[in-house]
Amino acid sequence: MNILEQAGEAAKGAAQGVLKKAIELAPDSWLPGGRPDPLIHHQHGHVGKPMSRIDGPLKVKGAARFSAEFPLVGMTYAAVAFSTIAKGRIATLDIKAAAEAPGVVLVMTHLNAPPMKPTPLFMTHSKAAGGDNLAVMQDDRIHWNGQPVAVVLAETQEQADHAKSLIRVEYEAEPATTSLAAAKAQGTGPGQFMGEPLKLEIGDAEARLVEAPHKISATYRTPRQNHNAIEPHAAMLVWNGEELRVHDSSQGVAHTAWSLAKIFDIDEKQVNVTSPYVGGGFGSKCLWQHQVLGAAAAKLAARPVRIALSREGVFRVVGGRSLTEQHVAIGAQPDGRFTSIIHTGVTVMTRHNAFPEPFIVATRSGYAADNFKLDVEVAYIDMVANTFMRAPGEAVGTFGLECAIDELAEELGMDPIELRIRNEPEKDPTEGTPFSSRHIVEAYRAGAERFGWSQRTAPGMRREGEWLVGMGCATGTYPYYRMPGGAARITLTRDGRATVAVAAHEMGMGTATVNMSIAAERLGLPLDHVSIEYGDSTLPGVILAGGSQQTASIGASVIAAQRVLVTELLKLAGNDSPLAGLGADQVGGYDAGLAKLDEPERHESYASILSRAGRDEVVAQASAPPPLELQHWSMHSYSAIFCEVRVNAVTGETRVSRVLGSFDCGRILNPKTAASQFRGGIIMGLGLALMEETEFDERNGRIMNASLADYHVPVHLDVPPIEVIWTDIPDPHTPMGAHGVGEIGITGTGAAVANAVYNATGKRIRDLPLTLDKLM
Amino acid sequence: MSIIVNGSATPLPPDPRVSLLDLLREHLKLTGTKKGCNQGACGACTVLLDGERVVSCLTLAVQAEGRAVTTVEGLAQSDKLHPLQQAFIDRDGFQCGYCTPGQICSAIGMAAELERGVPSHVTGDLTAGTIAASREELAERMSGNLCRCGAHNGIIDAIAATFISKEAAQPYRPDGPEMAA
Amino acid sequence: MTPFQYSRATSAAEAVQSAGLEAAKYLGGGTNLVDLMRETIERPAVLVDVTGLSANIDEREGGLLIGAAVRNTALAEHRVVRERYPVLARAILAGASAQIRNMATVGGNILQRTRCAYFYDDEGSRCNKRTPGQGCDALDGFNRMHAILGTSPACVATHPSDMCVALAALDATVHLEGRQGRRTLALTDLHRLPGDHPEIETVLEPGELITAVELPPLTMASTYRKVRDRASYAFALVSVAAALRVEDGAVKAVRLALGGVAHKPWRAWKAEAALKDGPVTAEAFRAAAEAELADAAPLRDNAFKIELAKRTMVSVLGELAGEAA
Ligand SMILES: Cc1cc2nc3c(=O)[nH]c(=O)nc-3n(C[C@H](O)[C@H](O)[C@H](O)COP(=O)(O)OP(=O)(O)OC[C@H]3O[C@@H](n4cnc5c(N)ncnc54)[C@H](O)[C@@H]3O)c2cc1C
Ligand code: SF4
Ligand code: FES
Ligand code: FES
């Protein structure tokens, strides 16, 4: 195996060590980003211009079909019964009344479910999509309160729901661990994330902290949260012989197809998952038990199945963000320079998943210091497997870190922005790698000016009637990722039209829109000559809509495919072309054809090349190179979040009255949709700050606010006008110069709100959410 | 024994358990109206019943007998979008689009309520004949429609631009300060 | 949802007759009942739709007679309500969402059931209200939203209505029609405290229909304040309905009711007695609030409600006193 292959394989399994070795030996030229993407320098094309969503008309007309909206002939409707104990076994199962109820086609339990292999757990394989590694409905074991114990299929949803309510289950409960205290008492283990330990010690952070003339040491808590996309999880499944067809609401179609194939022990190619529209995902729309149960029931009943989880069902079956208990300590010199950063603590997860909420990741590269101690310990609880939720790690980790910095600034008598700038690192403080593109100081300066930061008063000093007013800020950060496995296919036809096909997803990020404009620009075609195919597992690539990496991944894939296309076109063009003699790296897409990059007059149109060659179309497919740029540089999106709050002195109610996000996220590809992504993240951050908490009853492990009436997310009146600005400085080491924009908005927002609340009231709340009882 | 859906008479479902929402989605295949909670807690299923906004998930179809239902599919005039639908596109009033039909139907019902002078929780003077449609008024009145993608600003802007005035919306200038630092 | 038969009543008498069965239920806007039926917490065999009955709002002897089928929005936007009973308009507008207010009826709003999460969790939790004698999982569970006044060891749930808090403060009476004939009741006597039988929530006879609500005249300034966990579309943690008339620097008349604190809309009789004819000062307001909440009993998560209720009462009274001054 050569280095390249080795690196590719390693990247797939996320075995970072091998990757690191490969990078040391690698020649710079094939590093993606070793040579900047030429598109970065296009200033007058489609990229960078605000563009309305291409799926807009369909969505505003209600004509975009989501997963539960594909009618299938002979379809049955599913209803799911959930366990009511956290651990033990099913003792008796009475399904008689349900089976006899009108319209019932099937009652499936562990007694008659077809054999299925355990679910491939996320990150154990490049295509694994499961939230846990349990086998679904294969025995009488109960692993969490809310686990599916029976599925009813009926001719109508009303009939299925009614029959489900007639099922009686008795359990033999076993002692379960359902409280944080009990879980901690049983001992914690080290957390691991993406194949690396969530533990890092540099120097002697504890000793330096003791010596430090200024310090902060405090504990911050963040609760469980749920994604609560407004579209509940749903899938339509049908078997044609041994082939499984799935309409899903998915942020990983290829992953889901592969994983379902493993579970049903068939070939990956026998499963086709499509998901043209996703009604919000935020990390939740991967593979959970409902798709598996739907497929199993469809098989058993030999009928198509629609399984649409109720809102309660989503809470029971789909994991959310886990809780954290973070200890943050920072030691500083009198001039504010940090000597020591400690960020340690506990999160909980289940024994069946591999995702400890990695709340220290932002701290690894946030600030300069010589001594670090970072550690995520894991305690185990019997609950539905927790999972990624928008900015896993950073969303809650920045709450601890950025509140602590605000507290330290107060202690030092220093402006918190100044304190941050004073600790701006020159290179990644824990990895030692250079930053690919970091302009957080510029973002702070621009944001502070626009927001009117200089108007901020001392804590508790501004009052308007019953309302105390305050300002706060915090830094947000989220890594640039590009997961291995990206691939794309470009089909160019003689009439000068191109179709780009890639197994990516549109969950509202604007993926389809921005990639159409990127492809058009790369190929030198007008927008209406380019179309994008996505959301189908049969298309090239294994691309997850997660980690804010889709656009980079698609970008790198299209670059690779275009190179193949250009090579092929140059071959077809032959010696009679103005392009004769040029290599693939010398030409680019220009004016509906190819042209020499530095001599655009040497041009031949696609139509002319293809007709001369007698071809109707050229198809080029290629995989993106492994993401070695990640090993070379420390790569992140950044933000400075500013917020103004009003806290009622009588009741403790908090209202956020103003927010400004100042972002440094590389080149902004579509200002219109990027602004929406930023705002959307910030708004979810307002929810995290003020109201969101999944109420997990520690007596029996049951989620008690499994509804949108009881689990509060921000409503319109909670959301002030949010201003967003950005540096727009391209990162020369990424495709298009772009960084991810989907998750950065939520990071830092929780701390910005808490810091503003402190500035308004003089009360420091270290425990999310900031409900009024904590402020009275 | 029928319901008028977007102008066409539709028979009542035989099973009185069928909600208006499921009648639309499952029986009539009008899937534009969305189901986000089936509990009255999200507003995704909002439709207009005789012109008034209601949540169709908590309305039994039989309760709508003899009444006129307008769904998102009934708003556009042949090929031409309703001005509010166009404004949602222009102001980027959605991301995933799942809450969108409910937001749009709700806003149309809301505009009629405002016109009629119905006060809201944030209205200062309850006896005022006309109510100034401030941003706060619009936000309160739209609070029955959740959006998890966080398109709130664009939604209120689209509504303000359509029903109040272009000035009532936040400026959306591609070359303005929002677009470059 | 359990199968049921649906019928529409065209008169109160017909409704009462059709609901002769134990397992019958009246259907208003359905915003609470349909939800609970879907959760199989309510399983009526017959639904009698009463939204076709009186939806009139008539002025009567200086007050108002409001048909039980009047929708919440229609009541809140009514000119007389806005001018003379702002506390009622504001209470209604603080509840639920515009869509739900367009559907909800006066009768249904009064008889809506608690939002206690354990009550709603038919499959997984114990609840004396749902299944008498089963036990109450809220007692030692999540009870931040629960009651602090008038609770019993059997049940600590709250009545979730905002409108009813205003009605309680307004001395509203409820007009009823049943198999035994017609009667009226003070709204404050309609709902019960949980005692040993939280499953019995009102003093209504089986099958008794609410036909109207009557408001006596009000000659005081009035308002409603609701404190909740988000800016809108959330149930009250605490709410206060208040009406006040100040004459010669003293409290001439006062009405106070609290929401979110008890199994019923809580008329604050003790506070009213403490305030009557007394001074219009923050201290007097505070003392009255203390008197009302003297017997409050906190649970694991809701002790803050005691102080919150007191502060909100003081603030609302202060606001009305300022208006009166
Ligand atoms: C998401 C959500 C949020 C909400 N938030 C709030 C809030 O913040 N504040 C608030 O106050 N409320 C809130 N509500 C509750 C709402 O106000 C009630 O559901 C509504 O008022 C009930 O009225 P209805 O006509 O729909 O009643 P229905 O659901 O039709 O009936 C409720 C009960 O009343 C009985 N009934 C109805 N009419 C009569 C009659 N004439 N005589 C005798 N019995 C009758 C029914 O049999 C049933 O038992 C909320 C509801 C939801 C779904
Ligand atoms: S508080 Fe009342 S309603 Fe809630 S669980 Fe206990 S008994 Fe049931
Ligand atoms: S689906 Fe009707 S309100 Fe959520
Ligand atoms: S656009 Fe996705 S929920 Fe509103």
C-alpha cells in the first residue's frame, strides 16, 4: 500500500495516527489546498453573490415532498409502543387485542421480528450511521426507558395508533443507572472522540494555576437537549424481493443505505435511500430504530410501510445532546496573559454508543497558554443513546470556557474583548500547527464597533423601569472538517448543460443552491445550464451533512471530478483545438467551454469539443483526495457574538433584545443563505441559553417533557433582529476558500447571553438554561 | 356532508377520528400542510378555516363540515405565487421549509386579524381602533408557529414587507453592511 | 384514539340529552379534548359537538352574558371586553397561540385539564388523576410547573387556564344546564381542590353543560400579568389577575386571583381582605401578598413560585395603583 492509499484507508477509519505519519512524508503538491482553489480569485461570478434558494418556490407552495409524503400503493401505517422501564426484560406481552383491532395488518415484537444484525455504530466504519450498536427487537432485553417494544401496522394511522394503545407489556425490571450521581459513583472512564482521547496535558496546568496571581475556577453545567427539528423522523419503506427502497429524512443517505444493508445482511447496492428534502436535522437525522423497524415490518407483512414517529416518539427513539458538568480554571498574569488553562469534567452516555459530548474541543485551540489540562470523563447511564447535536462539544464547551473568561476579565478589571485579544495565539497552542486562516481579532473589532460595545456599563448599572439591561460577548468557534469519502459525477452534454451528482443533503442549509452556483462558475456555465442531483444513496460519494463539512466535501469532490472532465475534454479536443497541447492544470471552465487560465482567448466551447468528437455527453466521476489539509493546519470557523439582554428585576424573566454575530468563516459563498445559517445557529443558541432542557426523570430514566409544548424552543417573540457581519477573508487552504457556516452560530451564544445577564444583574449563573428562578 | 378544500367540495372521512390535517395529507394528498407535533404545539399544520387560522391537527375533519378550508396549495393563483410566498423567497424566510406552509397560512390569517383590530398580548392600548403593526406585534402574533431552523428574522421581514410596508422590514441589501464587514 | 361517535347539538337541551351516556363528552374547539383523546387519556364513546350553541356576547345589566361557544379570540376582541374588562382580554391573549384561541371556546377553556407531564404520560407514569389510587409521580418528580397552594398528597397539579384566572377575579358566574335542570355557580366554586379525589375536578354533575358565563359590571382598573419561561406560547409559571379602585388614597375595592399556583384558578381572598380600605403602598401590597401565600407549600422544584407570586402581585397592584392615581 502506498502512502496515499494508506492515508485514504486511515482517514476512512479515522485512525489519525497513521494519517499523521503520512503527512510528514507527503509532498505538498497533492495536498488539497497546497495550491489554492482558483475559484477563490473569481470575484465577479456567481460565487459570493446573494442568491435565493433554488428550492424556494417548491417550499413556499408546499410542493416539496418530505419523507412521509410519498404515497405508495398498498401502504400500511406504523405505530410504535415504547418501553416504560430503563433496564430489564419484557416479562409478558399481550398483543391479542391489538392484533384483533380493526384494520391491523401486523403486530411485530421481538417474538416475530425477522433476524437482524446489530446496528453499525457511527464512527466504527466510514459508512456506519447508527446512534447505537444494539440489535433491534431481537430479544426481550430493555436498554432504555422508551425503547421500542412493538410495532403495529394497520390500514390507517388512526387504526394503528388505536391498536398500539391496546398492547399490554409487563416487565421484569433490573436495577438501572439513571441518575448522574449514581453513574459517577460507579466510576468514570476516559472519553474518546474521532479515534482520539479527549484528554490532553501540556506542562503542569494545576501547579501554574496555584501560582497564578489572577485566576478563575468554577463549575458550569449544561443540561440534556433535543434537536427537535420541526419535521419528525419518518420513513417510507418497501421491499422489492431482496431490494429495499427507503424514502427517508436523512442527513446521511449513503451511510444509512450501507448500515441497513449490514443489518439485513444484504449487499449495499440492494438498498436505495433517497431523501430529497429534510425538514431540519441538526445531527438527529441519521439511523435510529424506526427505519430498521419499518424495514423489518415491511418485510414481515410484505407490504410497504410508512413509519412516522410521533413527537413523543422522536424523544423516545432519537438521542439528543448529553449533559455536561465542566470545571474550568484559568490562571493569568497581571497583564492578562494566561499561564494555565484547565477544562475538565464529566458527561454521560450509554454503554452502546461512542459519543461523549466533547466539550473541551474548542479549548484546544482557543487561547495561548503554555500549560493545558483538558479531560472529558464519561459516566454511563441507561438511556437512549445520546448523539451529535449542532456543534457537539463546542456549543456547550464554549459556554464554560467563555463564561470563565468573562469572569476572569471581571477579576482582572479588564475589558473581556481586550483579554481575549491579549491571549490570541500565533499558532495552535496544543497542536503546534499554523492556523490556516484566523481573523478573530478583526471580527471582534468590527463587531464591537457596530454593536456599540463601548456603551457597556458596569454590572447592574443600567435600569429601564423594571428591566435591567446588560451587554455580553463571547467567542464562538467550530472546526473546519472535510470527511473522507467525498465523490462527485459531472455529466456534460453537447448542448452545454451540466449535471452534478453527489450523495449530499439539503436540510435547509442551502446546499443545493450554493453548489449549483459553484459548479456553474467552475464549469463556466450560466446558472440555468447546471443542475444538481443529491439526496440519493446511489449517487457518488459518502457525504455526511454534519460537522458543517458538506460544502467543503462537495467542493473538493467537484474539483476532482472537474479535473477528470477537463482531462477527458482535452483528449477529445485533440490537436485541432485552440487548447491543443495544454494540460488539465492549465485550463479552466470559461464562457461555456474551456480556456487557458492565463490566456482566456485560447478557448473552445463544450459544444464545439463534443460535436467535433461526435459525442453527446461526457461523464466524469472522481473522489476527493483525503483531507490532509486538516493535518497541516489548524482550521476553524470563528465568531464574536455580542448580545444585549433585559432582565426583569421583579420576575427574573430574561429577554434578548439585540444580537450581533461577527463571523470569520473564510469566503462566504452565498451571503443570503449563509446569513440565515448564522442566524439559525444563534437562535438555537438563544434556546440553549434561556430555555432548553430535556427533563430526564432520574428515578426511572424517562424523558418527561417529550413534547413541543413542554420542551421549549424559542418562539418568534423570543427572537430579536439579529445582525450578522463577516470578514469574508478566503482560506487559501480550502475548496472555494470557504469554511463551514452551519454550526458556528450556536457556539459562543450561550456564554454571550450569560455574560450579558451578568452585566445586567451582577448575577453569575453557571447552570443552563438561565430560567427566571435562577435570577430572582 | 362535505368540506370545501381550496374551492372543491370534499366528502367527509368515514372515520370521525380523522383530523383535518390527516384528511388533507393522507386522503387528499395535499401534503403541503405539515405535521410537526400533532398536539397544537408547533403551528406547522396551520390552515385557514373560513379565513381564520387554526391548527388542523386538533381539528377533527368532521368539525369542518360545511366550512371552507384554505391550505398552502390554495394560495398561489395558477402560476403566480401569493405575494407573501414570493416575499418568503426574497427575504429567505425559511431554511428546511418544513414550518413554512404553516407560517405562511398563519401570517395570512394574522393580517386579517390585524386589519380587524384584534389586539394581542403585547398591544399597549386595548381600546385603540387601529393597532400599529410593530415588529413586536408581528412576532407575538406569529409565536404560535415554531421554526427550528431559526428563520424567524426572514419570516417577520417577509410578513412586514408584504402586509405592512417595505420599510417595516429590515433592510435586505446585498451590498449593505450586513453583507460585508 | 379510541373509536367514538360524533354528533352535533343544535340546542342545549338536545346536547344534554345526547350526552346522557357516562362515556359522552362535549366537544368545544377540541384543542384540549382531541389532544387528550389522542393520548388515550380521554376515551369518550360519544362526542357531542356544542360549538353550534350560543356564541353570543350580550350586554346585560351593565355586565356581559357570554355564550359558552364563544371563541376565545372573539371574546378578547369584543369592544366591551376591551374597554371594561381589560383583565379578561389580556388573560385570554396571554394564553396559547392565536390559532388555538381562534378554536378554543369559553366552555372548553374553563374545563381544560391540567398539563402535568405525568398526567399526560399515560403509558409510563403513575397519576391519581388519571387512574385513582395509582400514586402521583409528580410529587417527587419534575414539579417546577406544579401547585404551591391547596395541594394534597394525592395531587399537586395546576389548572392551566389564563382566562379562568381573570374570570375568578371578575366574580363571574357560570350558567349550567343538566338533566336536573339549570343552575348557576360562581366560577370560583366550579373547580375543586384535589383532596383525595383529584380525578374529580369540578362540582359539575355528569353530563352537565356550560351554557354561558356571566360577568357582573366592573368599575375598577384591571389588568393581567403572566410570567412564563419564554416570551410567548407557554403556560404560566405564575399569573396575576387584578382589579383595583383607589379613592382618597386608600384601596376602595380590589380583586385578585392567581394562576399557575393551584388546582383551580386561585382567588386571593386573604390578600383582598388585607388590602381593603388600607393604604396604597408597596409595603401594604407586599403584606397582602405574604398573607395570601402564608400557607404555600413548595415542592422539589417550585419553591421559587412563592416569591414569584408575591412579587408579581406587588408589581401588578403597583401598576394599577399608578394608573388609578
Ligand atoms: C400547545 C397549547 C398551548 C396552550 N397554552 C395555553 C395557555 O398558555 N393558557 C391557557 O389558558 N390555555 C392554553 N392552552 C389550552 C387552551 O386554552 C385550551 O385547550 C382551550 O381553551 C380549550 O377549549 P376548547 O374549546 O378547545 O375545549 P375542548 O378541548 O373542546 O374541551 C375541553 C373540555 O371541556 C369540555 N367542554 C367543552 N365545552 C363544554 C361545555 N360547553 N360544557 C361542558 N363541557 C364542555 C370538553 O368535554 C372537554 O372536557 C394551550 C393549548 C395547547 C394545545
Ligand atoms: S400532580 Fe396530579 S395530575 Fe400530576 S401526576 Fe400527580 S396526580 Fe396526576
Ligand atoms: S402539527 Fe398541529 S400544531 Fe403541530
Ligand atoms: S424553516 Fe425549518 S423549521 Fe422553519
